[in-house]
Amino acid sequence: MNVLSFVQAFFSDSAHWQGYDGIPSRFLEHVQYSLLALAIAAAIGLPVGLLTGHTGRGGNVIAVVANAARALPSFGLLVLAVLLIGFGLLPVMIPLVVLAVPPVLVTTYEAVRAVDPAPVDAARGMGMRESRVLFRVEVPVALPLILSGLRTAALQIVSTATIAAYVSLGGLGRYIIDGLYQRNYEKVVGGATLVAVLSLITLALFWGVGRLVVSPGVRRR
């Protein structure tokens, strides 16, 4: 059987659409893991990136931390977290957040630093406080690039959240891990297809968010 035949067989089997192991349940679990990891990564990366980008301080530290985090293998970090903490959601979140923070942090920093200094200086000259300069002048201009960092992090999380199945959690990785163990390649291909579909949905959502929140004048730049 070729890949398309595996895909057709997987999605046409009614058993894959029902129960706790059905596609809707596994899809929702995967989305929940991904959203939680992205929220934590954004809560860490966005404030630090905005602050350091605005002040221009800490850029070298950010580069070192980001490169160090990128060098850590997600699966190895998962195994280490399980050994130290035990099974559960927390050891899964650790490698996902470590994976997602660098693109959010670095892109946010670079986005703010890339803002034209002329309007920033003008805002300061008008007596704006630094917080208002950041959120009223710099962030609106930097927003497209900031969103691109969040989008990159989200895609990395969606594709890597399959590791949750290694520690007996759910998500779309359950199909891939179980399928490999059972030598059921129909299930493996089906799970991989669902991950790809979720990645495309993520791209579409970020495109829609960008159209809604980014100023048309900034989008045309």
C-alpha cells in the first residue's frame, strides 16, 4: 500500500472517530498541550524580549540563552524530566517550553530593535513615558515580526508535542507511537497526517490574527 492508501484507510475507519482514542479526542488533547506550552513560552519570552529590545540591553545574553536552549534535544530533555519529576504533564511541558521560548524571545527582541528610531525619539520628545513609547509606538510596528516568532514557536510545539505519547499521555502522537509498536503503519501515517493538518490550521490562524491586529500601513511595509 502507498501512503495515500494508508491515509484513506485510516480516516475511513469509523473506529478511529469514536471513544477516548478517537480522532476528535486525540486532536483536542494535542491542541490543549500545544496551547498550554505556547502560553507559557509567550509569558516568558514576550516580556523579556520587549524589555530587552526596548532598552537595548541584554542582547548578547539572549543570544547565548537562545542558542543553548536550541541545542537541547527535546526527547532527551523529556527523558531527563521524567527521571527527575516522574510521569505527567509537567515533564512534557518542560521540553516544549524550552523549544518554544528561543524563537519568541529572539524574534521579539529583534523586532523591537528594528523599529525606526525617529518616531521613538519623537514620542520621547513629546514627553511619553517609556512604557507608553514601548506599547504605543514600538510594539505596533514590531507586531508582524513578533507574530512570526509566535507562529514559529507554535509550529515547533505542534510537531514536537507528539512526544507526550512517550510518557503515556494522549495527543496525536499516540497514533504514531502505538502504530509503530503495533507495526500498524496505517495508524502511523494517519497520525502524521493529522499533525500536518494541525500545522496548516495553525498557519491559517496566525495569518488571520495578523490580518486582524496588524495595522494595514504596517502590513504594506
